[in-house]
Amino acid sequence: MDIPLADTPPLIALPLILHLPLGFASGVALAGAVFAALGLLQGLFGLAFLARFLRRARHERERAHTPAGPAISVLKPLHGDEPLLEEALTSFFTQDYPAFQIVFGVQDANDPAIAVVERLRARFPACDASLVIDATQHGMNRKVSNLINMMARARHEVLVVADSDIHAARDYLRSVQATLALPGTGMVTTLYTGLPADRSLAARLGASQINHTFIPGVLIGRALGREDGLGATMALTRATLARLGGFAALADHIADDAVLAAKVRDLGLTVRLAPTIPATTVAEHGLRDLCRRELRWARVNRSLAPLSYAASVVQYPLAFALVTLALAPGAAWAWGWLAFCWLLRAATARGIDRALALVPRAPMVLLALRDLLSVVAVVMSFAGDKVYWRGEVVVVEPPPSLSPKM
């Protein structure tokens, strides 16, 4: 039975996690300690891989500063006046790249994002920017429908699809294009950090998930051979897109980034990470909205690779350390283990912040709550297949081209 999302409290699954027969308590407590240790090791490996990525990125970005490159069409699908939208879009108007256009797209003539685009076009009249307003729906995925409608205005061979909430460095397009030009490359994507739109608890927790779990997790996955597409940036040539069937081939998939990357790999081409890390706005102001967004991510990821996604729960060491303590509350070692896990988890998080030059926004005391919420999202991802997405309830189904998978 699918649990209605609107009636699901954020921590409804915690009693299910902790409610175990007493006879198994000591064994499960030990297992929890082992899982916590594995999570700590994964965090340390993630930090090491991040340091390696940043070293390589510095060298690659230096090589990317060539005087010329092919013209680029940047496609920006919009939906509403999101927090920090004008700041994010401004970062694309000010790109240090010789020739590019920006194509914005909305599906509603009354969309408040239109006013933001018009203000920016007035501020940067020299920038080649156009706006497409087209309500035509081509499939279940509204973002992809928007892209299909926008393609008539895209004039250049290189296409960069960038989410509306991305804050990019001035050399973002140079870095993406230089990576796309590497032999055998079919698609370029980027890591991204989380930028809280305000100082609310939800925004800081959301940013912590992106910065301290998502980024190291992606880099560990790539070290193991994965080549995931990350939807914040998807760059490819028009010729490659045509070989894949165009954006129409993605119109009925909610996980358009994963499907696009899979189709690129099926052509024998590589999905590469560009040596630039933009920021994405974390706009959720309340925990309810944050839980809905993270449950959507969780159910999409579960639909793509259920077994490996279930195994990913090990990356949240404080949740397992708390389970250990709950099952062995009188054991001094359980308290000491929790303290050790918390200190090492905090040190790893701070190491990531320093490596990425981020201002620490999530107090370390929130790390345990962050891990618990993440574990709940993993558990709840298997309790249904409905998600809230852009104001609608959508059923998440595994893409036929990607299932079944581990």
C-alpha cells in the first residue's frame, strides 16, 4: 500500500528502524557499530577522492582557457520565481566565453520567471538571450517538454542544459566545452554544491546532504566505474542528441539525466565530469518541503537501481551509531563509539567544506539529524512509488532501458 505523502511525518519510519526483538538487541547493536564504521570509511574515501578531483580540476581549468571555442546554446528551462533565481541566472549572463546564446523557456505565459528574465535582458543587452513561451506538453516530464519547445531557438551545435537554480563560475562554459572536446566524450555533467536560500533548518540540512553525502558519493561511484548523468548540467552536441532520438526520447522519464547518460553510454561514448563545481539553490524553507524533495530523489534512485540504493544506507554512520546506542544504552562503549563517530563525521564534513571553500552552514550538532533523515528517506523510498514534482503527484517507474539493475 502506498503511504500518502501529504500525511507522512518526516520521522515516521524511525520506530520501525528501532523496534526490534530484544533477543537480537546485542547482535543488532554490534551490526550497527560495524555499519557505522563502514560509513565512516566511506566518508574518508569520499574526502580523499574529492581532494584528487580538485587537484585535477585545477590543472584542467588552466588548460581550458583557450582563446576560442565553438559557439554554445545554453538551454534554461524555468518554472516559477524560485529563491535566488535572479542571482543564479545572472551568473550565465556574465560567462567568460567568446560566443554563446541563452534560451529560456516557460510553459505558462503568466510564469513569474518571465519578469526575472526580462530584467536580466535589459541589464545585459549585449548578451544573446531569448525567451520561449510554449505550453505544449510532449510527455510526462515537464522539464523535457520545455526543452523540446525551446530547441527551435537553439542555433549552435553545442548544447548545455543547465538547471534554473545553478550558480556558475565565470569559466563554467569554458570548462564544460573543454571537457566535451575530449576524444570519446558523449556527454558532460558537473558536480554541484548546495547553497541554502536562507538560514532555515531545512535549507541547511538540504545543503548538508548535497555537500557532505552527494558529492563524495558521486566521486566514489565514479572511482568504481559509474558514469552517472547529473541533471544540473547536461552538455552534448546536437549530433549526439540526434543519435539518441532527441529530447523526445526522454519525455516520459522523470529521471531524464540518468536515461540520457545511459543512452550516451550505449553509443560507446563516455560521460565525463567537467572541472567546475557550480552551486545549486536549496530553496526549501520547511522540513515538510525538504522531506518531499528528498523522498522524490530517493524514489527515483530506488527505481533506477534498487539493490545498490538500499546498500547506500551504509553511508550514514551516525544513524547506525544511534541505533547501537539505543539497543545498548547501558554500555559505555556504545556512548564512546557514538562520540567517536560524531567527531569523525564532523571532521570529514568540515574537510569537505574547506576543500570546496564553502562557508560552513550546517552546525555539526545537526549531522545526526541529517543522517537519520537520510536513512528514513531510503527506507520510505521502498514504501511507495508516488512523488511530488512541480506541484503534481507523479508515479515513479524504472526506465525500461535501465531496468532491471542492481
